[in-house]
Amino acid sequence: MDIASPVAAVRWARVVAVGVSCGFAFGGYVGIVDAEPGGKPAAFALLTVLLLLHLRNCIRWSDDVRVRGWWWTLGVQAALTAAGMVWYANTWYGNSGFLAAAFLLLIRRRWVAWGGFAAVIAAQFAAALPVRPTVAEAAYLAIGHTAFVGIALYGVARLADLVSDMRRTRDGLAMAEVSRERLVFAQQLNERVGVSLQRVIRDGDAGEPPAVRRRLDVARAALNETRSVAHGYGREHLAGAPVADDLTSTAVAVLGAATICLMIVPVEVRRFLQVDMSAAETAVFFAALVTFVLLFLRACAPSGRPVWTLVIVVPALGPLFVFDLALWHVVYFLPGVVLVVVRGWARWVAAVPLICLDPLLLIWNAQLGDPTALGMAYEVVWSGERTLVVCGLVRMGELAVRVKEARAELARAAVARERLRFATDLHDLLGLGLSVVVLKSELALRLLDRDPDRARVELSEGLAAARRALSDMEAVVAGRGEIALAAEAESTRAALSAAGIEVSGSVQQVPLPSEIDALLATVLREGVTNVLRHSEADRCELVVEVVAQSVRLRLVNDGVPGRAAAFGLGLKNLARRVREQGGTLTAGKDGDSFRLAAEVPLQPALIGRDADRVDAVPGVQLHDGR
């Protein structure tokens, strides 16, 4: 099955969870057949009910949603498990793991869930003491069976939920990254531009030449800083902030490691305690066991499973020169490693014989285990279910890493979009306002000696423009930097008239969608900013009209220098935004004039895409633009 996509991986995890659950239940059925002299139908029925309750409550078919009535079915499951511990103490130890897993999967409070898990383990230990010869044997049943089954079932079910959680919360992470980025931008903008604007406002209407010159210098510096921040911030390299989900990834890794250790170590330690060994044999046994477990964990690491980890066959087979297979049989755990390390069809060629090792050994008269058909089936299922546990944990661990990386990339993309918005709004909203402040200050400085009253008017209007610019700066940071076309047209006439430029043309008053209205207002603001910055205009024509099903804006000015300025960030951003609305933007020299024109459909039924789902040819034609 292809589990490259998160959705497929979640489905795979649920299939694994069902398969592992049924495998553990099969072991319980075999135990009932082998050990219970009477009452088999009742034991079968009891285990079947437990399995069905587990599948109902714990294998969630919608993301992390507990089924209705889970609390009372958990109570029923606890009562039936307790009855099995009492009535079938010799064989019930693995079946108790279903209840242990249910506590972890159904109870939200972690300390309560793990407390319930520990209580099941303790209860199983107490139930095993009267029927087992030693405390070590009772501990083995509680840890090697109940705890392992509980952790394994929890793992294969919960890992799918963790993947779903990460997929579901990726947008929240991206927004958190954007919020952090916004705070950084706000601080930077305030330090580099806001302080200058506040100084302009603080000077107020002071009309002395030194104060006016100071204001002019500060306004020019603020305008330069605005351009610097707008150009630099949108292009700044994104290093990729670390994603704050390390705990989830760590939980996945710890859960996998705990499951593997519970699967291998208790079985082998139990066999060690059943025989007498010399000091040298003990050293060989535990050295081989530690090496085997460490290599197993490395082979199953989601960060990569190099082929060299197949050297695990050395500690798996080497000790057989010292111990017989009945004592040292970690080879039964090798199928899981083979399936996750080996690639292609070779993995199945190697893994299937290892899963069926007991029947093969029986053919070779090795005389291991139960030679009956049921006994052989049990051994195959025992090995297969553990192989499935390993594969499921490894695959989910891999997906957790991939989804984490995808979330980081989504966060970086969201930050990139926010940076572009910052840069665009900063250039579009603050550019003209600061240009007006500079213009008014320059004009006031020239008028101080000739016409003090007119100079005070210009200073007052410059002060108002500075306040608007400060408000615009706050709007940029807050993400609400929108302007209206009608108001912008009035501001345009005032700014151009103040610069001694004759304004002609008409603005047709027509209700526009807010997005189109703000877009055309931004086009107009950018065009006027360029007129003031790059031309020596005496006349400027502004026309806004509705033509057919489109609204058209045209701004034409004279006084264009012989060599037009290079095409800048402002028009690039506007061209992109107009194109996204299904419109066209043209900018360039037209004889001795410069013409900026934008046309946007009023009812763009298919914005950016035709009915045949073929993208429209971009409608931006940029000539000797600015």
C-alpha cells in the first residue's frame, strides 16, 4: 500500500491497528484452547466481547473522536477483564492489555489514563501470583504480556491520531509563525519609521526655519527607511523557524522504542531466569541482548534505516553457538527489521520464511513449540503480529517526521506571504503619505519668507499627512491596510495641486466591490507617488470610468524625463494583484507622457481561470515603467 500521503498513512495505521488487535485476540483464543479444561465457550465469548469493545471504542474511524457512550463501555470492559483475571487466571494475562490500551486511548487526562494503565498491570500481577510459581513469572506476565499488548495497541491506534492531529493543526502553526513575524515586523517598522513620524508630529506647527528643516530631514529619512524596509523585508531570506511540535515527534519515538523493548526484553530475560548460567555465559547473553535491542531500535528509527543495520543478524544468530534456540530465540523478531530495512520484493523473500520459522523448523525436525496445526498457526500469528506492530510504528514515525517537515514548510510559506503583504502594503500605503509630508515641508520652507500664512497651512497639512501615515503604518502591521478609491482621488488632487501640478479628468462615482475599490485606490496612490518622485509634471489627467462590465483607471502625466526609471517593486506588486482579479495593468511612456492604466472586471465570474480551466494569458504589459 502506498502510504506516501497523510490520508493513506492514517488508513494504513488503522488497518494495522485492527490487524494487531485481532492477532493478540487470536493468541488469547489459542491460550484458552490449550489451558482451560472447561468453560471454553464462556471464555471465548468473554474474549470476543472484549475484542469487539476494543474495536468499537479504540479504533477510531474519524479523527480523534471518541464514540458515544465510551465511558460506560469502558466500565463494561473493566468488569469483563476483571472477571477473566479471576476465572481464567492461567491464560488471561495478554487479554488484559485491551483494557490497559483502552485507558490510554479513551481518557483525556494523561495522569488518569496512565494511572489506569498502571492499575491494570498491577491487577494482572496480583491475579498471576496465585497461579505462577515465582514472583518473576507473575511479573513477566504483567509486563511482557499485559503491558506490551497495552502499549502496542495504544501505539498503533494513537499514532494515527497523532498524524491526524498534526495535519489538522498545521494551519494554526502557520498562523502562529505569522503572528511572531508580525511582531518582529512591527518592532522593526516602529524603530525605523514610526519614531521618525512621531518626531514630525511632535514638532507640530512650529514655523521657524530650523524646525521646518528638521522636519524635512526627518520626513526624508522616514521615506527612505520605508522604501528600504519595503524592498528588503519582502526579499529577506527565510531561514525557517523551528516548528514547535517536537514533543509530538519525541512522543512517537519514545512510544516506538518502549514498544520494541517490551516486545523483546521481558521474553529473553524470563528465559534467562529459567536456566543456570556461568558468569561468562551471562555476560555473553546480556551483551548480545543489549546489542540486538540497540541495533533493532536503530533499524526502526524514522530518521533513516541504513542497510548496515542488517548486521543485527550477528547478535541474533551468533549466540546460538553458545545457547540453544529454545533459550536464545530473538531470531523470531527479525521479520520486522527485514521488512523496514530491505527494499523491494527482496524484503518479502527474506521476511516470510522468518515469520513461518516454526513450521520450517518442524519440517527439519527441530522439535520446537507445539507441533500441532493450531500450535504452528499460533507461532506464525505471534511472529506476524509483532512484525505488523514494528512496521506500523516505523511507518507512522516516518510520517510524523514528514508531516512535521510539511508543517514547517507551510509555516515558512505563510511567513513569506505575510512578508510580501507587509512589503506591498508598506510601499503602497506609506509611500504617498510620506511623500506628501516631504512635499509639504519643502513647500513650507520655500514659503516661509514670502507667504508665512500659506506656509503655516502647508505645515498643518503636512502634519495631518504625517498622522495619516502613522495610522497607515499601524494598519499595515495589523493587516488591515485598505484604502478607498473616492477618498484617494481627493487626496491625489490635493497632493498634486500642492506640488503645482494641474489636475484634470473625472472620477465616476460608482459602487465597487471593496476588494476592487481598494485595489484601484492602491494603483492610484502608487501612480501619484511616482509622478511626484520621478517626473517634472505640470499637468496630470486622472480618469475613473465604467466601461461595459469593467472599471477603468487612467493616470497620465507629462514631464517625463528622457530616460524612464527602472520598473520598481510597486508596479510589480500591483501588476500581480490586478492580474489576480482578472484584470490588466499597463504602464509605460506614451510620447512625452507617462501612462498608467488599470482595468478590472466588475463581475469576474472566473477570476484567473477560464471555463475550460485553462489559465488566462497574463494581461500585464509593462514598458518603460517605474
